[in-house]
Amino acid sequence: MKTRDPRWVFKDRPSFALIAGLVLAGICALVSFSFDVLNGAPVQFFIALTLALAPVPLLLAAVLALDRMEPEPRSNLVFAFAWGAGIAVLVAGIVNSLNLQYITDTVGLSAATARNIAATFGAPVVEETMKGLVLLGLLRFRRAELDGPTDGIIYASMVGLGFAMTENVSYYIAAQDQFGVQGLAVTVVLRGILSPFAHPLFTSMMGVAVAYAARRSGSDRALIILAGWIAAMLLHGMWNGLASYGGFAGLVIAYLVLLMVLFVLIGVVLRDRRRIVALLQRYLPPYEPTRLVDAADIFMLSALSRRRQARQWAKAHGGKEGVRAMSDYQLAATELGLLHERAARHIVDDQTFHEEQRALLECMSAARARFPVPRQHARAAAHGTPPPGYAPGAPSPTTEGHWPV
């Protein structure tokens, strides 16, 4: 009887729904860009698009650097970014334009005053709602992927970066039209250099809330999500309001507030990382009789620096195949600890738990069989002590010096 590849448990295979969502997001992004082309000359559009795209790789790298302990499936990350860059920004742009037109026609205010009011009180509601929908979708359809606040921050940051990238194109075109090259340079500095993480920070309020809600059940989940949504809107509205009405002093205050929020979120990520390490130290030792994990392996898994050293060791002894095997082992072992927590919180049923548990153990076994272990490291691991320079150990190695299967 043919069995499926145990790596299915890593949940990184594109589904039809994902492909359809990406197509829809791409169409929305093209429609949004077509509006930008109509609002400015083609040359202005391509200049703005280039400037908006330039910092994206660096910003994505900064966000993904937080996601090293238990990396999220790439397909989910891509969809979150595409949602922000396409669907969320197009719908928000249309609704914001209608709100601005309504304020201008109904209240009779000047265009500048109407824009400031719409930016401060209308845009935060619309934009944080549209960005937050993808987080609610993850909670509804991919709840098991939300293992803690770090995951919520990662997904929120991805959708925020996508949204900001597309939105910046419109701002850069407007700056060229109104103020020329000098205005464009100022806008790029303010939006692309000094505040590239503004949208990710706003939406991270709801990302953290959704992640906490994923670990709970009952009516309090809705209250947690509502609190995160309100916090995202308030932070966004404060930023827009201070930028619109506060002048230079307002901008300084706004940047200081965002800086404090950034430090708080980094603290949340570090605390969550310690929580994951505690889960590994709690749930992995009972698997020692399987000969797939021992004290030295848990020691390696408990710090990012030792994980990196283990991958370097694996690359030195097994090349690309070795480092791939080590990465698989680390991810499977981490997912195993998190799977136990999901089961303890009744997020997964018994059948799902046993299916995923078996698949993860098979992944760990297959990974350990794919590269050799020097005898001195195996001996150190057998005594449960970290070997010199640390490389992962193997209890009861075979006479050939390979990790047991």
C-alpha cells in the first residue's frame, strides 16, 4: 500500500484555493496599478513602482528573521503578502475615495481638510479591516498554524508590507505631480526609509490578538479579536492624525510611539520563543526511547545559535543534502512539540494528533538517516552533554557511525 510523503505535515503544498487567491490578488494589484498609471504619466508610474519595490526584499528579510524557530509555510506567507498588495489595497482605495468624496460633497469642507479627516478617522477603519480579514481567514481555515503571537506578528507584517508597497506607488506619483523631484525624495524618505514598518506594526495589533484567540475557545475569542482590531485602528489613526495635524512635533511623537510599539513586539517575540523552547524541553524527552531524540538534540533545539551551528556542521559533513536533512529534523522536532500543545488545548482531535505525530516522527527518522555522525559527537550525545563546538548527537549510534533510523 502506497503511503504519502511524511513531509505533508509541513503543510507547504499549494492548494487550489491558494492558487485562486493569488490569481485574484494579482488581478486586484493590476487594477490598482492601472489607476496609478491613469493618475500619472507612465514614466512617473515606473519611477514610483521601482522606488516602492526597492526596499521590499530587505523588509521581508527583516520580518522573516523573526520566524526562524518555527518557520511558517511559504504558501501562507506569500498569500498574506499578496492579499495586502492586491485585494486589501484595491478595496481600501475605492472605499477611501468614496468616503473622501462623501465628506467633500456633504460637509462642504476644503479638499485638504477633507483628506485629513478621511485619513485620520476613515482610512484606519477601512484599511485595518481589509488587512485583518486575511488574519481572520487564517484563524478560520489555518488555525493550527497560529501557534503563538509570533505567528500573528509574522502574518500581519507580511500583509502590511504588501499593502504599504502598493500604497507607496500612489503616494510617490502624487508627490511627483505636486512637488516634483524634491517632493518625491522627501516622500520616499518619510515612507520608504523612516516608516517602512508602519503598516506592519498597525496590523500586528490584530495579528497578536488573532494568535491569542486561536489558543482559546468560547465567546472571549471575539472580544480578543475586537480588542486587537480597535488597537490597530487607534494606532493607525494616531499616526495619520499626528502626521496631518501635528506638524514636525506630531511626526516626532508618532515615530516615538511606533518605536515603542516595535520594541514591545520584539519583546513579545522573544518571550514567545522562550515558550516554544519550554515546550520542546517538556514534550520531547518522552521520545528518547524512540532513539530519534536525546538530551543533546534538545540542547541543540533550544537556541537559534546552536541550531545554526548544527546546520553548519551538517553542511560540512553532508553538503546540501546534509543541511536540508538538519533543517527538516529541526522543523519536525519543533512542530512535534507544538503539536502536543495544540492537542493539550484541544485545537486538534485525537485522530489528527496521531496522524501528524506519526508523520513528524517519520520526518525526524528520515532526516537522521541522511547524513553521518562523527563518533566523538555520538559519544558526547550518549552521555547527554553538548559536544565541543556542538553538533547534534545520536544516542546508540550504529557501528557504521550513522544516526539510527
